[in-house]
Amino acid sequence: MKKITFIFLFCFLSIQLKANYLLLVMDKTQKNHLKAYGIAYWILKKNLEVDWLLNYKGGSFAFKHAPELESELNVRGVGYQVISDAQYNQILNEIANPDANMDVMKLEKPPKVAVYSPKTKQPWDDAVTLVLTYAEIPYETIFDDDVMGDKLSTYDWLHLHHEDFTGQYGKFYAAFRNEPWFQKEKQESERIATKYGFSKVSQLKLAVVKKIRDFCAGGGFMFAMCSATDTFDIALAAEGVDICEAVYDGDAADRNAQQRLNFNNTFAFKDFQLEMNAYVYEYSNIDNQSHERPGLNEKTDFFQLFKFSAKYDPIPTMLTQNHENLINGFMGQTTAFKKKLIKSEVLVMGETKSANEARYIHGTFAKGTWTFYGGHDPEDYQHFVGEEPTDLKLHPNSPGYRLILNNILFPAAKKKKKKT
């Protein structure tokens, strides 16, 4: 009996010694894709390294085995495999094959995350804060005072909430100008503008946009969704031009505003036409509106992710890691970007070909990068003001939300050196 017990213990210990890695497969078999990103971030916070296996079974994660890490995986409900060092080396050899469109990115340091969002309570949720909270990735909320106080330099990654950087209060004047939340936001914005010596909110917002532009230039990573995408570029193009009607700032807009736009200043868009009517719920013709998308509805609206070379184009490869190639479409104040209005140097990572529109685009600015993602909530096709926020417990494998989390992790990446 003692001999049998000894043999059992010897075999058990041998298996444990060989079980050197934890592998989080991110294909369709994964139980909770979104929580897996939170695990990767949590491990980085412990000063441990994570390998991101690009295009290997949906963009899997791997890291050295430890009982504490395995326990946390079980607590958070993330699927994993325990594999030996030899098995992991076999995976690495498979990835290293020149014919395989795969690569390994080493994640080394967790990015410090900031979300640009007003302190006043707005009657809608934000997909990024929802998924950060669900994935258990920490973030800090900042707004105009923080940006003007030069606090951006203390962060690595910045998300722009569904903001209007043109000073037109989200073009909500027609429908919501008498609502308490609208009035409170307007008063708060005017107070901050006055504090920094600006006579108009549009001038304050332009100063904020330029600070964010400098953040990118210095090596920061900026991510924006919905109306924060096009209004960011509109503000840059309209520097020195009054595009706000009297209902917003007390005086008439410049009648020659369109002709005075400078598209050399923008990140992503060119040649767009402004929509300056205060009663029209659009900023410009950048957004591909519902009536311009014939045949697309909740059942037929999809956009396709592009495939990039993992070994030669690692950044877009990281940003498009997913277990699905077709992503369900979803609407927002800014839903999609007309391809004809996107600058040639901008990288389109997701498109709806039938509508000639881009949904997910990326670019560089000096030492930093930016990513624009159209729409409001990847799991709510048409989200209305005042609606309840999405419960991500019901969508732990959301492909649309995965794209957001790709953006949060990629600043931590460093290409793994090949063994010689």
C-alpha cells in the first residue's frame, strides 16, 4: 500500500513539475473572453509577464503557472489549460513557422488607464467603463480640469467618452435643452471655460483636444467611440473658426465656416461637410446615417475585421484579435465613417463593404497612436438616452467588446525576441 501511495505521489509531483504554463485559449471554447483580459492585466500588475499569442486560437494568453494564478482563474470563471514547458515550446515553434500568420507579443507593464468623462451624471452609459468594470481593469476618470492641469502625462492610455468636442453640447439642444442634466452640463462647461479664460465652451474644448493631441504626440495611446471620434477631428479642423450657432454661445456662427476648415489638422477625416443647424442631430456628413445604409438593420448589420500579418503588422493584428471575424453592427450618434472621407494614411481595420463605410480605424500621430470605433454599445443595437446599461454578465463572450479590450492591452506589448 505504501509503495502504491509513493508511486501515486511521484507521478502527481512529476505532472506538477511539468505543468509549467497556464494557457488561456481565446477561441470559441473560452468561457469568458472579457474576464480573460482582466486576468492578463491583473498578472501584469504583479510584475509578471504575459505572452499574447497573436492569431493562435483566437489570440490566446499564456503565462508561467502558479497556484495563486490558477486559483484566480477559477474565481473569475475564465477557461484555461495547464500545459507543460515542452507543450508550450511546441506551441511557440508552431507560431514561429514563417508560413504561420502568428506571432508572440510579450506583455510587460500594465498601462495606466484614464477615461475622459464629465463629472456630471449623464443619462447614458459608456461601453468602455462597462467593460473595464466587468473585466476588473482599474481606471481613473478625468475631465477638463485634469486635462488643462496637464495630468494626461501621468497616464498611458486614454479613452474619450461619448463627448462633443465642438462646444455644441452633443447636438441635444432640440430634444433635451430643458432637461436638468442638459442644463447642469451646460453650466458646468461654462464655469470651466471661464476658469481658464475662455469666453466660449468651444474654445475650451479645442484647448482640451490640443492637449490630447499633444498626449498622443508624446507617445500616448488614445481610443475614442461614437461622437468623440468625429467631433475630435471637427474641433481640430475648425480651430479659429466659430461653428456654433447662437443657441450654444450667444452669437451667430461664421457663415464661411465650411470654407475655413483646415483638414491638415485632423487625425482621420478630410473634406467633410459641417452640419451647423442646431436642430439637426448630426455634426457633419462623416457619419453614415441610417437613411444612407439601405438594407441594414439589427438582423443584417455586420462589419468584417481585416486580417493583418502578425509578424509584420503586429499593432493592427493585436487590435483585431477575436474569436469572430464578423462583428454585429451597433448604432450610435456616430455609427460609421464614410470611407471617402477617411484620409489615405488611416488604417481601416473593420468595414461594412456594402455600405462603403468603416467602423474601426487606426492611425499614428508622432510617437503615439489613436483608434476610432463607431457606435455606442456593441451589445445594444440602438441605445437610447435614459436606457438601462448593458449587463455584461449576459455577454461574457462579446466580440464587439473584445475589440475595446484589445486596445487597452496593446500598450503593454513588446515583441518577444526570437531564440538563437
